Amino acid sequence: MPGGMLVRGDGDDSNLHHNHEAAATSSAGPMIKIDVAYGSAQHQLFVPSHSTVGELKKQIAEETGLEPDKQRVLFRGKEKEDDVHLSSAGMKDKSKILVLENPTGKVKKVEEMANVEEKVEELIARKESKVEEIKETEEMSKAFAAVGRVRKEVDKLSERVAAIEVAVNSGTKIAAEEFDVSAELLMRELLKLDGIEAEGEAKLQRKAEVHRVQGCHETLDKLKTRNSNPFHDSNKAASVTTKWETFDSGMGSSTAPPPQPMSSSTKVTEEWEKFD
């Protein structure tokens, strides 16, 4: 190890003494033995006397598994900072230190766990958001398809109403059942549109089809009225009058015109004429 040798107590004093002497003769300088108490365990470390507490913590981490930033090194009841040298802190050969787990280390660990949980929640939220977006896209596609199917039927019914209008305008009598059936078909498409759940552009398309159906229904009602009463339209109604009209004067009169004298060129005869 850098700066010294790490030795475990195994109950063999001769080996321990030999290792200690070997460490003491290393080029790293004089070595001192530090007794470390961590929890219920006792450890013996050999470190250079000029090491810092921070360097001692690294060797304690190798021995105990407790990371240096999570250690609190107490000597004679006082915690020692990482940059303090062992000799300056009063530690010498066979000194005893107490190692505790730093509460800030636990807090840091808790914070790390909280960060992990937060990231997991964020990933879950993103996944749920993506699933929701896919669901909304699927629902919108279904709404577009449903409105499209109704639009095709409304196109056919619109052409049917237009054909009825042409017939009525031309004076053709249309059976009343034709108006009733057409109105029923329009109402069915209106109910279909009412049952479509749509948002955004799909909602606007559904609204447009609703207006089309309503417009066809209103036109059909007017045509039905005209079909049942051909003279309902005053512009095309027959004009009836009791006045006699004189075409040369252009004036109307309520009395019959007086008899006009026969023209002198008219010859009256009672003779029978024979035609060969």
C-alpha cells in the first residue's frame, strides 16, 4: 500500500512483530500502529506517522468498507479534520481512535435515493404521458373515421334532397312518404354525430356535418309544404279577377264592353251557298 503496510491481527505475535519491523524499515518513514474501533469490531492499522487524517480514512475504508466521506474519526473525544497530520493531532504508536458513520453521509445517501426515486417517477410520468398521447391520437383517428362515415351518408342524402327540390320546382307531385323517409334518414345521421366524442379538428368537422344535416332538414320541410300546397308560392299562384280587360286602352272595367257596330265591309246574307 502507498505509504506503508496494512497488517491484520491474527493472534501470531511473532508475525505481527516481524511485519511491524518490516514496515518500520520501509522507505516511507517510521510507521505507527493505530487501533481502530468501528462498531463492535476492532482493527489495527500501520500507517506512516506523517500521514494526514484523510489518508488514514482511506486505509480505514479498505479495512471496514466505510467510505472516507462517510467517516468521523474521533481521537480523545474530538473529531479530527482530513487535512490534519496524525502527529499534529497527537496520534502516535498504539493510539486508539473511534470511527463513526457520518450522519451527513446518511443524509447524502437518502438524498441520492430520493433523486433516484424522483428520476423513476419522472420516467413513469413520461411513459404515462406518451401512452396518453398515443391514446388521444387513437381516439382522434377514430373520431375522424366516424365523422367521415357520416359525411358519406350525408352526401347521399343531400343529393336526394336536391333531387326532390328539382322535382317540386318543376311542378311534379311528390309522395308524402318520400319526405318522411328522407327526414328519418337525416335524423339518424344527426344521432350518429351526437354520439361521436371528438376534440380539436375532429370536433370542428363533426360540427360542420351537424350544420349540413340541419340545413337539409330545413330545406326538406319547406319542400314538403310547397308540395302539399302548390299555390303557396305567391309568385307562381294563379291570378283570378272579375274585371274585363280592354287591351287597346289597358284599363280594367267591371262591366262588359258594349257591342261594337259592324264594319261596313261586312256583308250579311242569309242565302245558302253551294260548294262544289
